Amino acid sequence: MAFHKRFHRKRKFCRFCSEKIEFVDYKDTRTLKNFITDRGKILPRRVTGNCASHQREVNVAIKRARSIAILSYMEK
């Protein structure tokens, strides 16, 4: 007999929409580090809770920061 526990997940929200940030800055490494794993992968939208438009901006910002060596491709 299987018992299914019902649990409530914390509702995910877009950090950029709630703080009314207009654009994601590629020079803001503290914010961008929250959206990559320790292996250097970009976290998906379903994990971060970002809206689609801000998730695209985060992806572009991370890639720009990597290309000019502000962020590393792999965290150590």
C-alpha cells in the first residue's frame, strides 16, 4: 500500500520581474553566478523560476561575460 504525501512547493517567481530590473547586466557577476551550476552549466528556466524573456537575457548575459573573461566557463 503506497502512501502519497502531499506537499506544497514554494512558488517560483522571476527575480527580475519582482525587483523591476529592466535588463540583465553581463557585468554583474554576483547575480549571474546564481544562474550557473558549479560545473559551469546554465540553469534552466524550470529550476530558476525566471520568466521566458528574462531567462533569454540571462543566457545572453552569461555568454557575453564568458566571452570577455568576466565569468569562467567552469567554476572550480
